[in-house]
Amino acid sequence: MVSLFPIKSLSQKARGERAFTLFEVMLATVISSFVFAGVLSAYIFLGRGLSRQLNAEGLESRTRLTLFYFTQDVSSASSITAQNPGTQVTGDQMTLTIPTSTTPNSVTYHCDWSLGASNGILERSVNSGPYLVLLNNISSFSLQFFDAADNSITAPSSAPSSPQVDIKQVCMSFTTIAGYGPSGNLSHFTMVSPLVVLKNKAMLQDPNSP
């Protein structure tokens, strides 16, 4: 019987089924390396971006909580005592007297710099009780004080013996950080609060007037 299909010779089979050459293997390896490097770079970039976004959201959430406490306390206060231990240009501590139906509450805001210049911790305490940490990793912080006519008041260098009668408005500003610089996920968040008025404090008169 005569076959209708031609039979390839052994030499033709060998030429058709030969393996890759060394040059082809090296070329494929180089191309694969570039592809994997691109995929890895994109993965690292997206990971850093996601980490920065999570850090920023965490800072924003803590900032909202801090401003909530700050606004509620200052607007409810009837008097204020400001202190600047000398670590900041303006003030980094204040104590508010907040009237209640019974005994007034004493609420203290204090920025603790004992861990270093870029590791400040903002704490809130009620009636000298345990501190609630509102913010950490603070790189800058200040409390600014104003009278009823929006004139700036410089905080004293040490705690006064009695509340300042001329302070009517308070502003808080700070910068917090999260993440680690060399890893590429460092985030900064800066906030300057609006002027908050001590609503329970009467509009000020001249303290020397009768």
C-alpha cells in the first residue's frame, strides 16, 4: 500500500524539534527580568501609596476627635489658665474651668515633649485624672490666645496664680506625622483650628474699672 502522507526524514524531524539556543535563553531571561521588575515596582508603589493613604486617614480621624474635644471644652469654659513652660513660642498647656450642675470640672490640655522634639503627645485630663492621649507623634504644637477684640495675647512663661481675665478666644494648631520616611509611607497632617470663643465667659471689661 502506498501512503498518501509524506514521511519526514529523521534529519527533518531533528531540525524541526531542536532546543533553544543559549542566546535565545539569555534573551528570554533578560525580557522576563524586565517584566518582573516592572510588576514588582508597581506593587511596591501601590503598597506605599495605600500605606500613606491609611496613615493620612488615621491622622485625620484623630484630628477630628481632638477638635471635637477642644471645641466642646473651650466653648463651655467660664475661665482659662494658660501656661508655656518655654518649649514653644506660644502656649502648650492650658486649664479650663467648665461649669456643671454641681462642682465645676477642671480640664487640662498638655503637650508632652519628653520623648523628643518630633514626638510630642497631646493629652487631655479631667479633674487631674488619668490623661487621655488625643494625638501622638506631634512635630509642632501651639495654643494661641485672644481677647474679645481679636487681639493676640502672649501666654505667660510660668503658670499664673489665677486665670487670665483677658482671654476670650483660643486657637489650636499642630502638625502630626505617621509612617516612616525611608519606607516611603510618611504622612504629615497640619491643622489650624478656628477661633473658639469661651461662651460661658462674660464679654470682658477693663479689669481696672470699678
